[in-house]
Amino acid sequence: MKSYTKPWEKRKDKVQKSNCNAIEGFKFVSSNFNILIVEDSKSLNMIITDSFTKSGFKCFSTDSVLGAKSILLANEINYVVLD
């Protein structure tokens, strides 16, 4: 029997090609997730936001804690990326 060092390696070979993104063997539909990006560097904020948007995620971005709080209160956010 093969020994796995990472828990997701067992699933990695079972991911089928489809219109879904796969990260480390887990399938998900990116358009179902809202991501909040909190980054005070405007250029880095734009790069991160563009990258996630091009991958099909709906992104909200801000450069402050107050901005993040108002976005969190007004929207359903699934993941937060911050520095």
C-alpha cells in the first residue's frame, strides 16, 4: 500500500477535468466564493485582486480595517486574504 505524506494526495488523482478549478486536489467552483482582500499597498492589492478575479472569484478589496469591517457587514464573504 502506498504511503501518503499529505492528506490531499489521496484525492489528487481523483480530480476530474471540468469547468472547476482544483487546488491541491480539491474541486470547487470559484464563482461561488466571495473573497475580501485587505492590503494597504495599492499596487499589491490590485495584483492580488486581479489574480483572483481572473480566476473567477468575486473580490472585494480595501486598504484598511474600517473598510474591511464595512464590507464584511454588507456582504457575505467566504474568505479573507490579508497581510
